[in-house]
Amino acid sequence: MPTNFTRRQFGRALGGAVGAALVAESITPRAANAAAARLLEPTAENPILLNSNENPYGPSQCARDAMTRAQDFAARYPDDVEEKVQRAIAQAHSVGTENILLGCGSGEILRMADLAFLAPGKNVVATEPTFEAVLHYAAVTKAEARKVPQTADYRHDLTAMAAACDANTGLVYVCNPNNPTGTLVSRDELAAFLPRVPRTAVVMVDEAYHHFVEDPAYASAESWLRRMPNLMVVRTFSKVYGMAGMRLGYAIAAPELVRAMRVHRFANNVNYAVAEAVVASLADANHVPHHRKLNNDTRRWLCQELEREGRRHIASHTSFVMIEVGREVAPIIEAFYRRHVHVGRRFPSMPHWLRISIGTRAEMQTFLAGLRDIVPAAVAARAA
């Protein structure tokens, strides 16, 4: 049973595909509204995928067109286009190309950071739970993983994380907003935390879900990059840009950190199609705000439905929501899977919580119908 899905393809590969009707929804709001009035009928061959926090609407049309044109260069190695996409990303962030490191998805960025800054005798500090890639790769380096429990309101305990650092800390990982809780580290909290981390440790702030945040208390860690040479910001094109299957992520950091990581980079880790699609996406001023609204409007609608039924959930700033189911979540994940609705995996420190990605309104209607059957609200409330 494929319940161990993650943002960057830990566990089994994704099965199935999003139907053509879902693509149409991203183009025609009227079709989206009509689809919301009925339930989808997923199948084993075409399941509803609400397990990996993907954008169900996919890339923008200009990115799709760029990918199609890229096939003309499929016989060529992508050296030139790598430089092109690096320049485009650097320009988008007002930094030099020496500050940008490209990865095959942001998963490779996290792997390169572990290989560069961890080793036996070193340690990595992270909250529990969080996105596991950094801790998985740390095991390969034989570094110690220091997991700091989250606060009572499911947020990073930055005070405890700073206290967990010592002279042997090689890496501090902050996922903001956090996966799987969807909670934020605010601008003021980050500003107070960063100076408390030893300058010998690299602070990596993973902002995979940055584009979905609307809270004015939030700020990207980019604001501190020029003042903190041990800080790194990680982004991905897998989420709001809708290119999880195309694999491109990147780090923004001081040139010294980029050089230290680059030696662990796979050669030609950026393919022609994704590079051209990224350049086109960055030039499309409407894509991010449009897809932020699609996601956040559906997430707000889902949370209103959960609240109306008295179901406890964590306020999220991302493309997913954590819902308390009041009992062990693994059988519930299995029950959804039998209905051909793939939902998030089990998190050991939150075994009674279900992470659900935000799909289209029609997909969420189908999910809610399944939730009402599998975990009636009254049963969930009594068990919680």
C-alpha cells in the first residue's frame, strides 16, 4: 500500500495521473464551478492524488509551450540552458549567479547540503515533525539527528532549537511554512532566532510553500541573506509552479556555501524541458497569484467545512491541511486508498493526524464524502 509518499518522491513512485478535466478547471473557472457540484469517481488507473502536496492544475500554458519547444534540443546536453535558467532565477531574486545552486528538485539541494556540511561527529537540528529528507540524508553521513519537539500549537520551538545547537552542529533545518503542520515561523521569530545559531552552522530555510503564504507576519529568509553568510534559502518549482514531475529546485546562498555544495552536485542535473519551462514561468506574472488564489480559496472552503462538522485541524499556510482523526491514521489512509483516493502518509509523532493535499474543489468534495464515511465527525470528536 503506497502510503509513504513525500514531496520529493520518498517511497514508491506516484501512480496514475490527474484527468484532463482537472487541467480544464485551471483554464475555465466556469468548468471548475460546475465540477464542484458533483463528486468525482476515481479509479485504480486514475486515482485522486492528495498525498504529495502537488499543484493539481499543473504548469502555466507558457511553461507547457516551452517544454514542447524544448524537444527540439533533446539530443543536446543542457549546459547552455542551465546557465540560462540560473541567470533567470538570479535576476528574480536580485542576486548574482554565484549565489544560485540548481538541483534536480529541491531534494537534491537538501542532499548536497547534508553531504557538504555533515559528517560523523557533526549534528543536524530540526523540528519534529518536519519534511524528512534532510534527516534521511544525514543518516548517510552518519551525523547525529537532533529532533526538537514542536510547540503545543504545532510550530517550530525556535528557542529549544537554538539551545540544541553546539560547536558540532553542521546544519539547522527550518521548513517555513512547515511540512506537515502547515504552520509559520514569523518574521520577528526568525529575526530573533538566526543570531542565536552558531555562525559555524549553516541555517537552511526550506521555503517550498512560500508562495502560498498570505500572513503579513511572515517574511522570506531572503531578507537576511546579505547579513548572514551561514544562511541558505531553498525553493522549488514543484509546488505553486506545478512542475513536481519535472524536477527543479534551487538554493540561494553566499558563494562560499554554493561552492561547498556544488562539488556534490550531479552533472547536468537540469534537463532542457524544465529549464525552459522555469524561464517561461518566471516571466509569467499571473501564474503565482492565480494559483495561490485557487489553492487558498479551496483550502479555506475545506477548513470551513471541517469546522462546520466540528473536526479539529491545524490552521495552514500551505497547499495541505492536517486533520485530526482521533485514532491511528494508518487504517484510515488504507481505507481511502481502497476508494482510489491517495492521502498523506503517517507521521510517527502525529499518529492521529491525516495530512490532506489541496486538490481541485471537485477532488476535495470527493475527499470529504469519503471522510464522512470513513471517520464520521461524531466518532472523530469522541476519540480525540
